[in-house]
Amino acid sequence: MSNDEPIIRFDKVNKWYGNAFHVLRDIDLSVRKGERIVICGPSGSGKSTLIRCVNALEAYQEGQISVDGIALTDDVKAVEQIRKQVGMVFQQFNLFPHLTVLENLTLAPMWVGHVPRKEAEERAMQQLTRVRIAEQAKKYPLQLSGGQQQRVAIARALCLTPKIMLFDEPTSALDPEMIKEVLDVMIELAGQGITMLCVTHEMGFAKAVADRVIFMDQGQIVEQNDPHNFFDHPQSDRTKDFLAKIIGH
């Protein structure tokens, strides 16, 4: 893939749930390698569905998506190849409660990547150090706070050395005092050149790290801009209304 080729491309993508709900409408979006994008919008606007299409957690009906030069089709091999490049962090931490933190992190590299246990454990400890939680490696998830569990989930996604990280409202299940510790880790990651798509309502985070902020409503991209212009000079009435509600703009 050449450097100027987008690492993610949506071309006229449409998705329906059943016949009634048109959840993504003619989505055109190109993401550059290393770009950090924050996607915001009201509930039900299609933002989580959009990023879940990138690693085929959601199928789409019309248009074309390509990731790292690979067309995302029904082909199982293509999907597998793409999933190796894409890490995902969800609202819920999705950790296995009966496994230690370290075991949660080594599971996928050993089973999916066929990495030997010793190497998988070394890689896991590197990532736990990266998210500042290495001392918790031997504990079980339920012995940790929500913020710590979410940092473990981020470390687990990083263990597969993805080129792209998707975050689906990673702080929405957390208590307010735990949100900052997760956002701090994400801010650090953002400085390390990884391509990031993050669905969030944390507008301070968007201002701090985003190269581009995208506002979605009713399955469409209504507005996108750099953070300064997005927050200080919103163009559409719908965006202005949303910002007024969310940050008293």
C-alpha cells in the first residue's frame, strides 16, 4: 500500500437493519495512515455501526469498504487478514473473568497468532507496562476497578500489534473518576502513530488528540473538520444544536 493510499476507505456504503432501519446512508470516508478521528453524534446515529464495519463485526449491503488495501467482502480469508490489522476496544471490557489479566492478554496471540507462550507473555507484559498496569498481571479482572479493566482491554487489543485501533465509547461504562485514566492512556497511544477511530462523547479528548472530528446524525456524516474549526465554527445547525447540548456551546 502506498503512503498516500488511505488505510481505510468507505465508498458509498449503505447498511440496513431489516427492511425498515437505514442505519448507514451513502457513507464516503477516507482515513489516512496514522490519522486520529473522533466520531460523535446522538444515540442511534450509526457511529458505532460505522466503526464495527471496519473489522466486519457488522456486514453492509451496498458500497465498498477497504482496509489496508484489502477489499472487505464476504471472503473469510480477507476478513481474517483485516482483523489481524485492527484492534477493537468496546464499552464493556469483555475480559474473561476466570482468567488472570496476563492470561486474557496471551490467549489471542497464542491461539490466533500461534505465538509461543513465553513470547506471548513478554509481549503482554510490554503492553501492560504501556497502559501503566503491569503490576496487576496476576490478578483477575473482577479484582480491578473499571478503569483498570478498560486499560487491560486496550492492552489486549495492542497485543496483536494492530495498525488500526477502534474504540467504541470506551469510557461510557466508567465512573467519572476512572474516565481520565483511560483517556490518558489513549492520548499516549495517539502520539505513537497508530491509526485511531474513536466513538466518544469526551469532547476534551477530541480537542486534545483528534486530527479530525466527524459528526453523524441519522446514518449520515453531517459535518467533519479539524477540532478547532469543528468546535469553534460549526457549519450545520444540527452540529451546533448537538454541541450546545453536549458542551453548552
